[in-house]
Amino acid sequence: MRSLSEFAYRGVNLTKIESRPRRQGLGRYMFFVDLEGSEADAVVSDAIEGLRSKAERVRILGSYPVAAHGIPGG
């Protein structure tokens, strides 16, 4: 749950997040993430870095910038 709070606290909308245990040992996870917003935005990059501080590995599958009217990519 603490991993999700990195995005909730900053108001970054996740379209998909998956966690997978790493083979190196118990309690070690990697995350796959799709989210709304550009990785170039400070809020989004801060959320991603916050998740990286809690996870063994983070892979961003896609980031979808949101237009001023709230529609992804439009």
C-alpha cells in the first residue's frame, strides 16, 4: 500500500500497476506501471522516484500526457 501512496499523494492517476515478486528473495518486488501524465512532469517523476525508493525495480510501460481538458493524449 505504501507504494500506491506515492501516486495518490501527488494526484497521479494510475491506469495500471502490477507487482511481481523477484526471484532473489522474499519481500523483493518489481512493479510495472501505466500512468496518466508525462514522465517529464515533476509531479509524475517524483511519484516514480518515490516508488523506486520502495521497490527493487520499476518499469514504466507507458505514460500518457493529459490535455488541458482532461482527456489522455487528446
